[in-house]
Amino acid sequence: MIRFFRLFIVSLSLLYAGPIPAHPHVFVDAGVGFDFDADGRLVALRIIWRYDAFTSLTLFDILDLDTDGDGQLNDADRAAIVAGETDWADGYKGDTFMEANSVDIALTRPVSGRSWLSNDQISVAFRLPLADPLILDNSVVLRLYDPSYYYAYDVVSYDDLAPENCLVSLRDFEPDKASSDLQNQLATLSREETPAQPDVGRLFADEVWLTCG
């Protein structure tokens, strides 16, 4: 995502909706889907991010959107959003992680990006090809999460279109006492602090399972 976005969150929070939580700062409703080739191999993911209203307002300032003040996005605005959200730095995985048999599946970079505004919330969608087509003979699990838990993703929709022998299902994150206690601890961090536990966002991730065979 926009690499300098976090630098603006703290300052702009003082101008608009008041204080924001320490961790996470940004809330994203996500949609996912799977693309298959004619041979039934998995070739790409389809991802949608819909930002919360405060984050969307912040993006208007960061990207200088809607300069004519009509409350709408024009083509230049939409292009700026897509560029900022899909031009990823080297090594950045877009908070998108997929595994088969506990082995990471390599993904490439976003293509076919688009964006829109609805109910004062900015959405961006893109296609994320796999590095190599994947023959589906077992289960793969997809998680959207920020390792540092700065962004919190909630998978609110998924496309269950898949080959006949496959099933797509969503397993929502369900907090227990330990995870709730950890979330409470994270909420006490200052905005400048990062969690000591590596990959902590994974602990709170929804899981989308694609099971075949």
C-alpha cells in the first residue's frame, strides 16, 4: 500500500475524527476470489480492499483527490489511488499470504487495478497472479493481514466459483482469551511503537480455504 501513508495518520487524526486506536490504525473490509485456467489450475487471486471512512478521508488529503470539490472521484483521482495502492516496493507482499501444506505460494505484483468511492469509502481492487500456476490436489489457505497489525483486515465477501471438485470456505477469526488479552496489550502501544512479537497480525487473520480433491 502507500508506503508513506502511516506518516500522515497521526497528524491528520488530530484534524478529523479524533484519536485513533494504537493498533490497529487502519480498518479494511476485504473481498477475495480465485481465478483458474482452462486446465483447472489456480493462476491468480482477485483482491478488493474497502477502507474505513476515516482512512478514506485521509487518502483524500494524501493524494489531493477531488480538487473540484464535487465529492466524486474523477479518472485522475482513481488512477492516483490505483498507483499508490498497487505500486508495491520490492519485498512487500501486499499483506496477502497463501499457503499449501504450510508452504508459501509465491505471488507476483498487482495488475488490472481499479478504484471507486461508495458511501464515502474508497475501494481498490486488483488481480494478483501466482508466480506459477498451481495444480489443486489438496487445500490452500489465503490470509490477508499486516504482519505488524497496523492494518486490520476483515474478509467480508468471497467468490465461491471454483472447479467442480473444489470448495471455497471462510473461517472467521474467533478471539479467545489469549488473543483478546494480546489485542488489549497492543492497544496500549503508542502510535510510534511496533509490536515486539513478529508476524503478530497473522494471529488475528481470517482464513479463506480452497479445498480440492
